[in-house]
Amino acid sequence: MKKKIFGNICVGLLAGFVSGFFGAGGGMILVPYLTLILKEDEVVARATTTLCIFFMVFTSSFFYFNKDSIDWILALNCSIGGIIGSYIGSNLLVNLDKKILKISFIIFLIYAGLKMIF
């Protein structure tokens, strides 16, 4: 049991580092870990990851706030769209076939990887 808790904390540490350093990506580590390694249900993995990301983002935002690195107007504008988009996305998540979720996540990861290369 202690080994599993330690492993989860280590993966969380990696996801938090990636999230804080790159500004995104914690979910790209947590979702595959939860689904492939821990064999969690697709919906449970994504919902759990979303909660984990909330705490990572809160922590990073606090640091960036203290360094006066936040464009508040831009953040507010993007947050309005983000709230609407997250509502739509979470409703789709719980209603879509798990195979479609898995395929769409793979396509998203490939797209994101190619955009970063090119």
C-alpha cells in the first residue's frame, strides 16, 4: 500500500512539475497513468485528473501572482470561455462512449505533439 501511495505521489510530482513549468500538460501524464497503469475507468481518470489539475493550477497561479506575472484582463477573458468550455466538455465526457474518449485523447496528443514540433 505504501509503495502505491509513494508511486502516485511521484507521478503527481512529475505532473505538477510539467504543469508548472510548461503551463499545461499535467493531464497528459495523469490520464495515461490512471488508465494504463492503475486501470481506472476512462471517465473516472479524467474527472480525477481534473481535480488534481485544479490544485496544481492553484499552486502555480499563487506563485505567478506573487511574481506579478499574470495578465488579469487576458486571464478573465479566457476564463469566461474556459468555464463554458469545461461545462460542455465535462457533460460530453460522462455521456460519450469510452472508446471515443480514448481515440479522441490519442488524436489530441498527436496533434499537440506535432504542433510543438512544427
